[in-house]
Amino acid sequence: MFRSALNRIFGMLVVMALVVTIVFVIVRVTPGDPAAVMLGPDATADDIASLRQRLGLDASIPQQFLAYVGGVLRGDFGQSIFLNMPVTEALMQRAEPTFFLTIFSLAIATLIALPVGVLSAYWRGSVFDQAATALAMFAASVPSFWLGLILMQVFAVKMGWFDASGYGGPGASFATRMHHLVLPAVTLGLVSSALITRFTRASMLDVLNDDYVRTARSKGMSEWRVVVRHALKNALIPILTVIGLTAALLISGAIVTETVFSLPGVGSLIVSAVLRRDYPLIQGALLVVAGLYVLVNFLIDMLYLIVDPRVRY
């Protein structure tokens, strides 16, 4: 297990090295001068030259790359041009809404999808199975921004149970801030639950008729114990895979939801940075999102080793 963990850590470092290189190359091969694009058409030559020097764009490409990698290793992603603060600080200020939104959305999706998927497989062909399959297909086809707007209209505007947007005013309590996340989390959770439900059902169908399940039944075990302890446990590997994929997608999927609900998270920060052509902030945000994606996949791989020690990398 220790050797497998080391192999995965090495693979994770290789992937992050590639991500750092790709992000650096993308910004450099983008048509036009980044400094000129950021300052706009009214900028003077002196303003452009000053910003190029500030961004380190006046150095050679190898020197820029070494400086960029050195900064990343130190946790220094540069200075945001429009926010006039370090990129790391800007990301940390926006991290809380995105972090809790992702956690709550994944929890909602998993708590809905696992029971529904297991019961759909157990009652295969029943009315429950058909209804759950139809609802999962519907949820998978619904855009998250549309569902968010519908939930906002019903539960915030008409019923007044939740706030339609924002994250609470300055000095808002933790409970108030979390209350603002209910509708966004339900929106992402419902949409994400569709994929987990389908994979859970398919994985359970693969194991419910296996020999060890029939043997457990022949020993007189209760159906609950047979399904949960034996069938579900052996079906967890593909289910964990899709849960990990969902968690990673939620990090990037939060961009749309945060924009719809006006949440001051990393997603809305990325949108703002793109619109303003704030390249240092775009680079830093992309690296953080990619790093979280790689980290989630690493944690899922480690869960594989716990669920099934026979797995090797």
C-alpha cells in the first residue's frame, strides 16, 4: 500500500508539472501582447512597457519560465493587476464559499444518489426503478443555471425561505453565510446526483447476482446485510470513481452557479479575471483548480486501496 501511495504521489507531481507548463505556454501563445490587452486600446507605449516589466514579460522565455516556476514553488502566483493584491490573497479571500459549496453539493448528491441507485438496482424493473431512472436522466439534461433560477424563483422570491443572492453582508455570522449556500448547493447537488445514481445502479446490478451474494443469502443473512455489507461494498470501486469525478467537476462547475447566485467565490473571481484580462489572476486560479482536481483524484485512489487492498498501481 505504501509503495502504491508513493507511485500515485509521483504521478500527481508529474501531472502538476505538466499543468504548470501548459498554463505558462497558453498565456504566452495567446495572440497579442498580454500587457497591451490588459491596459486596453487607450494605453500609451510607456504604460505597456511599464506593465511588461512589472509582469516580467520583458525577459526571455526561459527566464520567464524559471521565474514563474520558482514563484509557484513558493506559493507566489504574482500580483493581480486590477485587485492590486497578491493572487494568493485574492484566492484565499474567495475560497470559503467555493469550498463549502463544493462540500455541501457533493454531500447532497451522494446522499440522494447512493440510496436511489441501490434501491433501483434491487427493485430492477419496478415502478420505482423506472421513475428514478427517468428523474436521473432529466436531472442530467437540465442546465445548472436554469435549475438554479427556478429554485431561486420558487424558494427565494415567492416563498421567501432563502436569500436570492449574495453571501451575507460584512460581519455576517457563519450560520448566515451557510444559509445563503443552501439553494446553490441543492442546485449543484441535484444535477450531480444523476451521474452517481446511474453508476450506482449499474454497479449494483453487476454484483447482485454474483456467487458470494447468493452464498450470503443461503446462510440466512438479512437482505439489508446482504445488500449493504456484501453487494454495495464490492460495488464501491466504480462508485468511488464517479464520486471523485463529480467532486472534481463541482470545483469547476461552481463557476456558473456562483455567477447565478452572486456568490463571492473562486468561480466568480475567475469570470471577473477573464473579463478583465487579469492574466496573473487567471494563471493562479487555473493552477489552484487543477491542483484541487489532481488532489481529489489522488484521495480517491487512496480510498481504492482501503476499500480493496488488492488494487495496485
